Amino acid sequence: MERLDQQMRFVAEAGQLKGVLRQTTLAGLARRENSAEHSWHLAMMALTLAEHAPSGTDIARVTGMVLIHDLVEIDAGDLFLYADSEQHDKQEVAERAAADRIFALLPADQAGRIRELWDEFNERRTPEAKFARALDRLQPMLENLTVGGGTWQEHAVTADQVLAKVELIEDGSPALGRLARTLVLDAVAAGILAPAG
Amino acid sequence: MERLDQQMRFVAEAGQLKGVLRQTTLAGLARRENSAEHSWHLAMMALTLAEHAPSGTDIARVTGMVLIHDLVEIDAGDLFLYADSEQHDKQEVAERAAADRIFALLPADQAGRIRELWDEFNERRTPEAKFARALDRLQPMLENLTVGGGTWQEHAVTADQVLAKVELIEDGSPALGRLARTLVLDAVAAGILAPAG
């Protein structure tokens, strides 16, 4: 029973992710998105958009990555994509400490496997990690378009800044990269994203 | 581009699940749980508790099932487990209509595959569906225990009613069934669940 007890403690701890708020505002709900429902949406995208990953990509592994990628935010909180590099450096340290604590709730063999999955997502070297990261970058763009500007307007983000981030989407999936470029042009044309700084 | 457009419409529609509220109250957050974050929690449980499924269970398929199982609630809303049979019959009709509409947003081949997955979950014949349904039944019990009674108290649910629902958990996983029985006894001993009606 010891092993199942450890797993259930981890499952309960994971539930805390429902209380971690992101910058994204959800259209029609007038509230910010939390990291648990964001992770679910990415997993739905992995299932739906699998054919746009490079041939041979292990989609079950992509799904696993997006499901667990934000668990560290239970301790470290969510950092906005366009924060400065000093903030990103601090966040990285906090997230590593969080990974050490949270994954260790699991039996050692499982803790090791989930840490590998989380490291793979962050290192972004495999096709699975590149595709997972592309989804993670595309989803907030979709929410901003739906809500009519969202964080782009709240934080005065410009199209050239967004396009610089689109390169990572192209790297994970050429088709999704093309889609993202089109979305940026559409957003500028619709007047909900400023063209340049 | 037609195919990707259809997929993106489905992804956007799926996002509406973040606005569907369940009966469950989340400890520490003083709000009800939505069906998107609930689905994410079930997927985390599938990953974490995989070893308690019968040998040979395809966990990627279980994960897919729990990720998509509640999408029909975008149209049909969530129905409380302990609602009467007339309400359950009405809900079943509403959910089938919702499945017809929502899955049809996808290209036909994908719509067919997701419908199969959803039907499999509801028919509960395969080991994958039985395990997925067991997780879906166990998770609200965990939330009720964490919050000190939750929907059991709000709806005057008794231990014998909960134990009748535990049979479905045992059918998906003997180990999780034993755990669920222990949790019910613990809840009665703690005075947060009435022993009988």
C-alpha cells in the first residue's frame, strides 16, 4: 500500500495546479486561465493536431509532456512569456527546485521517469519536445485572438515580438508555424496587435 | 489548409469546457471545479496510477478517453452522479446530440475516431474504458475528502450510496476499488460522510 499512498499524495498535490493563474484571459468567462485547464487544452491540441508533427513523433509522449510540464508552477508560479531575461533566469532556478520537491512525492522509479519527461520538454531537442513546446506557444495566441487582443494589449506586446516567438513553433511543426504567422498578420490587420515597437 | 482550419475550430470549441462547472468544490480555492481541469486531473491519474490497471491496458487510450470524455458537456452541462434515473436518461439524450454536433467539427476520419473513443468510454466494456471510468469516479471522492465532505454533505449523500458507486471502481481496478472502500470508511470515521440513509 506504501507505493499507492505515495502516488495518491502526488495526485492530490498535482491538483493544486488548478489554483495557479496564468496571464491569459478566457473569452466569455471574464477570468484568467489556470495552468491545469491550460495543460488540458494542450493535450487536446496534441490529440487533434498530431498529423502536423514530423512523421514518427510519439504523440503519447507529447501528451505526457504537456500534461506534466507546468506542475512546477505549484511552487514557482507562472511567468509571462515576454518577461525579461533576469526574471526568466530566476524562474528557471525556482522551477528546478520545484521539480526536485514535487516529483519526489512519487516512488523513485516514477519520479525519475517524470523528471526525464520534464527535462526533455525544457531542453527541446527531440521531435516530441519540439512539438509539445510549439503547442504551448500556439495556445495563448489562440486565446488572445478570441478575446480580441488579451495579453498583447495588456502588456503592449508588438507583432515583431510575437513573430520572434513563432520561430519555436515552426521548429516543432512547419504547418503550425505557417498558421501562427497567418494569425499574427490577421491580428495586426484586425487592429488587435500593434505592428512594431 | 481546409483540414487544419476544421481542427482549429474544434480546438477553439473544446476550450469552452473551461466554463462548464461541476458540483465539486475545490479545497483552498472556494470555487467549483470546471470540467476541463477535472479532465486534466484524470489524465494525471491515468499517468500516475497506470500500474493499477489490469496488465496489458493501453494507457495512452485511457488518457485519450479521459481527455475527451466531458466535451459533450459544452452543450449538455454536467449532471451530478447522484441525480435520479429520469435526469440521467435526459442527460444521455442531450450528450448524444452534443457528440453529434461537436465531434463533427473535425475532419470526418478524426470525428469517427473520437466518437469511437467516447462511445467506448460510455459503454464501459474494454479494460481501458473500465479503468478510465474508475478514475472518473474516484477523483471526486478525493476532492470531497480534501474539502471535508463537499458534495456528500451538500446533497446529503450517505456511505451506502457511495459504496454502491465504488463497485464500478473495483471493476476497473481491484487496487483502486480497495482504496476507495478504505476512503469511504475513513470519511465515515471522520464524521464527514453519514453512514446510512
